[in-house]
Amino acid sequence: MEPEVSTRLRFYVTARRVRIDPEAKRVCYIERLEKFIDKLDRMASNTRVPRKTRLRAVEIMVKTISMCYSIVSDVEVEQLEAELKELEEEDRGEAETGYAIEENTTS
């Protein structure tokens, strides 16, 4: 049998003061949300966009506006960004096919 060995570990922790500016974060989030609202409003107002997509745009816009009136976290904003991206891809036909469909813009 091997002899028992004792080991001692020492940890040193250095505390630093970190300045967190929640006001600046809030301003950043609100600016991002305002951009969402603008994109969603254009999508919901575009008569060339399918009705189902326009209704989803309105639904996401309502969530975004209500979020502007509450304290938001970056996770919530990123979740809305993902929903908007999905909706934009769906509008371009990428979500259903799995690949991008290039539109011929030359006449």
C-alpha cells in the first residue's frame, strides 16, 4: 500500500472594481429595438409581402414595442433579432427551400 500524501492548494483572488453602466446598455438596446420596429413596419406595410408574413411581422412588432417599455436583457433582444432574421429569410423564400433564391433584377 502506498503512503498517503497530503496536498495543500492556495488560491489568491484579486478583486477589481468594474464599472457597469446600465443606462448606456439600455440606450443600446432601445436603438436596436427601434431598428427592428422600422424593419418590421416596412415589412408589415408592404402589400407585396404575403399576408401570413405581414401578420407575423405585426406580431413581432407588438412584442418589440412592449419590450421597449420594460427592462430588457441582451438575451431577449437577440431572440427578437433571430425571429426577425427568420422572418426575413422566410420572406425571401430561404426558410422553405433551405437555400437562397436569387432574383433577377435586370429588365
